[in-house]
Amino acid sequence: MQQVHIVCFDVPYPANYGGAIACFNLIKALHKAGVGIHLHCFDYGRGKQTVLNEYCLHVYYYKRNTGLSGMSFNVPYIVHSRKSKELLERLNADNLPVILEGIHCTYYLQNGKLNAKRCFVRLHNVESDYYHVLAKSEPKFFKRLYYNTESGLLKKYEAQMKNSGAQFLAIALNDFLYFKNKLQYKNISYLPLIIDDYQPAFNESTEKFCLYHGNLCVNENIKAVEYLANSVFRFLPDIQLIVAGKEPDASVISLLAKHRNIKLIPDPTAAEMLALVKKAHINISYSVNKTGIKLKLVESLFNGNFCVTNSLTVKGTELEPYCIITDDAGHFTDTVRYLMQKPFTRYAYDKRIKGLQEIYNNELNIYKLLRLIQTRDDN
């Protein structure tokens, strides 16, 4: 049996936000392929999850060094706060491949205490860009200062990482092109996101509402909700928008209470969210940053009908052909109004699914990953 270590920046279950979903889907897909998994998780509040034992040979938990103990003047906080001597000892106790989820988990790779030949780093984002965007949308001074500082440290760290000798795996095409062309990474491959085991089915009938979903305590998603409420659905009083997601910020609750045509559904279960995606006539994905890939958009494309988005969300992701893209608020409003009167056809859905399955083919992408691991083992 092929065996691997996987080091996750967080406990990957419940899979209720993008990073956790990306990690959990990889674990499930590797398990399905017959790979034995030794899982290592940094825990800072989610706790031990027995579900993970169903997919892994071993599951280990390590306390993340949050606060001042995790800070460094030279190493990004997201990296420096995730180190553990116990983790290093376990990884070095054998010669198995090590999959590091995000640059968050690369502390021992970068300082040379892990054999780089064994390491495969899945890049979830251009983290320096992501933190730069967080800074721009953060109203509080000290948080903004932290995000800007972290962005600067990450920019240097990402540039240095290319010399580590590890194999890098970008899960988004635009990120792959950035690391390969701009930062001149040599050992990097594009390995698309591992998705959930969707059972694509055309929705014969939908309900006349639009859906936006996401983590509603994250600033970039709060900005998206503000844009949709104030610049789009304010001018569509007869069309309902449902906003669904975890931990809605007080500002979101207050804002949506002022709009009679917008309904808030806080903290839906995964099953409830999927049902909403399938029922919505239009799924809306709007973003204020261009890094990574939006899992909620992929979910909507597989399971929903019309998908309306903006160019920042989809540029360089290979998803552009399957979305209706608009960046102007007035045009966004007109597009929603027009699509609400238009049926979504089985032909359009089948064409979309065929294209998506050429990109997000779990069996093929896991095979590519295992071949990369085998190739490095042989060298």
C-alpha cells in the first residue's frame, strides 16, 4: 500500500470553508484510491474529529502557537505559528512522501529540517496577494497593519521557497502561472482542485430566487454582500436574493434587514446549502480578489443553473466559459433581471458539465499526483 503524510494547516473537518474543503476532499480521494494516510493537523479551536479516522491510518493533532508566541520578524505568522518538534520527529521517523497543505505548513521544509525530495507543497493561493486584499478591505487600523506586514513577509517567503527543492502543486491555473512565470518556480505543476463527489443532475425546475453564499464573517465576503445589496438588488425589488453562510457579521445582519427582497439564512448545514444551490435560478459569485479558486463557484457550476460572477472571481481559472461575467453594477442588475425570465436548458447544463469534468477529474488528478510522487521516489 502506498502511504503518505499529509500536514494540514487546520483540522479539515467539518469541511465548511474553502481551505478545509480542499484538504478534506484530497484526503477522501486518496483514501478512495487505496492510499494509506498519516494525517497531521494544527488545531486552534476545531478540536479532534473522529470522522477523520475513517479515512486515515493515523490522525495527529498539534496546538498552533497563536498570539505573540507564533510571531516572528522574518517568517510569516501563518508559517511561524505552525511548528511542532513532535510533528518534525514523526515526519522524519520514516521516508514516506509528505504533502504540505499550503505554504502555512512549510516551516521545516524552508529551514532544511525536512528532506525536500520527499515534500509536495499544495499551493492554495498566492498568499501575499490574498493578505494584501484583506488589508485593503479591513477597516480596523491594527488588523490592517497586521495584514500589510504579513503580506510583505509572505512576498519574500514565496520568492525564497522556489529554492527549497520541493515539488509544488498549484490547484488554480492563475496561481500556477504566477509562480512559474513571475517567481520562476522550476518544480511546479498544475494539479486542479480535488472536488467533492458530485452527482451532476440537471434541475428540471428551480425557484425564482438568486443565491449568494460564503463565510459571512470574512471581510471580502461582507464587501460582496454590501455590493449586491446596495448596488444590484436595491434596484430589483421584485427579485429575491438569499444570502446564506456561516457566522454572519453584525453588519451583514443589519444591512440585510433593510432590504425586503433579501433573506439571510445563517449557518446552514452542508445539505441545506447544497439544496439552496440546486433550487436557485441564479447562483451569484462575486469577489474583490483574484487569487486562488472559489470553491463555492465550482460547487454552483456543478450543481446549479445560471452562474453570474465578476471577472476577478474567474480570471485565469478556466471557468470563464461556464459563467456569465459582468463587472458593471448596472449591467449586473440588467443581467439578473433578464436571466430570471429565461429558462436554463439541459443542453447548456450538459455542455458545462462535460467541460468541467475534463478539468476536475478526481481519478485522473489523483493518478497524476501519485505519478509525481513515484517519479521523485525513483530519482
